[in-house]
Amino acid sequence: MATLFVDKLDPQSGTALEIGSSGDTITVPSGATFNVAGTTGTGFGLIKLSSATASTSGSLSFNLDITNYDSFLLTGYKVTPVTDGAEPYLYFSEDSGSSYLTADFYSGRTYIRLTGSAAGGNEQNTIAGAVQLGTDLGNDGPGSFQAWLPGMSAAYSGGNKFCNSTYTAKHNTNDYTWDTGFIVIGNNAINNVKFQMSTGDISTGVLTLYGLVK
């Protein structure tokens, strides 16, 4: 196998550059980094858009690039509340975070105990301006979550967004996982999302936003 050493590839003419042929496999080896500085086309799936780290933070917010993406995935790990018994909330904005929606949002969860002897179950609630992803998190251990946010670019009459999340963390002395479905109420596109505890700050946590290419 021959090795070609170059610093840059440009098309011979025009602006289109093709690498390989149909059926070929393009491999990026372990330890290499694939950086996309421009806008990707189709075929790349989830694209990392931004990341933020909490350190006794009131909230973490992310702008949603609804020009290039319809749907998003927000993940979090090592997420710990400062206040014991706090609940993880998501808030949504139509004006890039200048303000957040205040309509009643609906969420329903099933929860399963992972450790200990307490029972599982289900719960539903309605919160003005927020959706709840879990219940009474413990502040003595980190948790993780993923929230799928499809159709955030949709803007039409009755354009509510139907979303899902999974949150796994400590609750009291046991570990639980919550599977949540929730509805973002509104007719306009959502271009910002905020993660915040129901009370107190976020002690630790790394949150990452991904976009799903249209």
C-alpha cells in the first residue's frame, strides 16, 4: 500500500472533490481527529455542536442551529445537584435564550430501581415553562442523561414538539433510571434549550449538544 504525503487536496476544477468510489471504505484510524470546520452535507449523522461544563452553575444553555438541523440530542454525564432532592428541568426558548417559554409543559415518566429494595412506578406532572426529567436526585453521586429533541425547527399552528429522555442517577439511597416523554408546547421553532435544577445549582456535569443532519 502506497502512502501519499500532502497537506491539502483541492479539486482540479470547480468546487467538488470526491474521495474513493462506490463501495469503498474511508478509514480514520484510532488516535486521529476528524475536524469539520464548515457545514456538513448529508450522511454524517450526529454532529457535535457544543459542550459546556458545570461548576456550581445556575444553569447551562445551548443555542440550537435550526437552519442546518431539525433535531438534536443533548447528553449529560457526571451531573450532580448541589441541593439534595433537586429535580432536573429543561427550559425552551424561541428567541435564542433572551426569554423562556412559560406555557404549561407536560411530562410523564416510568422509573425503575437499579439498586436497593424500593419499588418502581410511574408519575406525570405539569410544570409552567419546564419539563422534568427525573425525581428527587441525590447530591451524593453523579448521574447521566440523554434527551432527544426532534423537530425543533418546526413552526406551524399546533406545532408542538414530542420528545423523550432517559435519566439515570441516585434517588434517596438507591439508584434509579427514568424514561420520560414530554411535550414542548408552542407554534414556533425552538432555538435554545436550558438545563437547570428545580432548586439550587448544578454542582458538576458535562453537557454536550449534537445536531442531526437534515
